[in-house]
Amino acid sequence: MRAVLVTGGSGGIGAAVARRFAEAGDRVAVHYASNEAGAEETLRSLHGTGHAAVTGDVGVADGGRAIVAAAIEAVGPLDVLVCNAAVAPGATNRHVIGETSYEDWSAAFQQMVTVNLLGAANLAWAFANHLIGRPAPGAIVNVGSRGAFRGEPEFPAYAASKAGLHALGQSLAVALAPHGISVTSIAPGFVATPRQLAKLDGAEGNALRAQSPFGRVGTPEEIAAAVFWLASPEAAWSSGAILDANGASYLRP
């Protein structure tokens, strides 16, 4: 039985990841920033006992350290960190160059890079030092994005932050291997989370499904299954890898 911290676990991919670990008998710390009701709903859906909800702001300087400390207090010494919390693209943070004011452009980069990249870096620091101090092996899995490779012209800050997250994971994979800690990333394409259902049911739905030769989009459970494997001891030799999970909707060299 492992103890797992899943950031951004109040819904969508994070909730599915939490459920997948709980199904395997692991104890899960479900992190949330503001959606306490969503985190509590995730907790109620988890198999087994020993799980807990922890809160904290990934986007503040000491947020990562505080969240890891709260998770350790709630579920015990940690073995796995899943960095899933992120500022996602949406109608309120679209920032197309040539159409967006300097102030809105700068604010989008500040927010997305701070949470999606710096927040993950701070979480990784706290988690890795926790493992090194025990000492114990473990795993970090970063939830990145297909957009890091193909680009996101309407949300360039999101793509840049996720590309940085992938690079961070590869740097940490080399640095932490001597301590028995694997670091991997997953790069999902479009996923049918509750937040995206309106798009799938609307005018964009057919075009989104047509991006993949499978004629559909991914599910949170498919991403969760991949994250679970990447965090397993069997996947340790894949440390440093970035796993594409986009239904062949984008193929990179």
C-alpha cells in the first residue's frame, strides 16, 4: 500500500487518478485549491479507507511545501506525487497575440507559468526531499499536455508552461534517479472531463472528435490508467519519458 498525493483532485483527470490509485489499495491525499465540495465528492467515490482531502494554493511561494506537509500529516509518508493541478485554457484566459492587450497577455503568462510550472517545481522539491530524507524510493508523474508539442495559438502561455513542465520532469529524472525516484510526464490530448462536456455537445464536438482517427476524445479514466502505470515500480526504467496520450491526434518525431 502506497500513499499518494494527487493535486487538483476535485474533478476531471485528478479525480479519476485518485480513484485509480484507491482501487489498487493505495491511500490518497486529494488536493484542492478552492473546490472543497468537489474534493469531498472525490473522497466519497474512493474505494477503501485512509484517504483525506488537503487544501493549499499551488501558485504561492510556499504552497508546494505546505501541501506536501499537509498530505504527509493526513495520509502518512508519501510514495507518489501526481502534479495535476493547473490553470487550464478557457474563455476567460484566451490570449491571442495581436488581439490581446499587454496587460491581459502578461497576466495570462504570470498565472499559468506560476501555477503550471513553478507550482509543480515547488511540489517536486518538497516531495523529493521528503523521500530523500527517509530515505525511500518513489515516483513523480506530471500531467502535461499535447499542446506543449503542437502549440496552442489561442493559449500560448498554457503550451509554454506545459512544455516547461515536461522539461522540468526530464531534468528531475536525471537528478533523482540516484535516489530511486522516477519522474515521468503524460501529455494528454482533448479529454472528456465534465468541464469540457459543453464543447463536446456543441458545435465544436464533431471537429474535436475528428482530431483522432479513433473518432472520439479521451476519457479521464484512460489518462488515470496511464498515470497509475507511470507511477508503478515496473515503470521506473521509463523515468524521463513523456507519454503521449492523445489517440494519435498529434504525432511528434
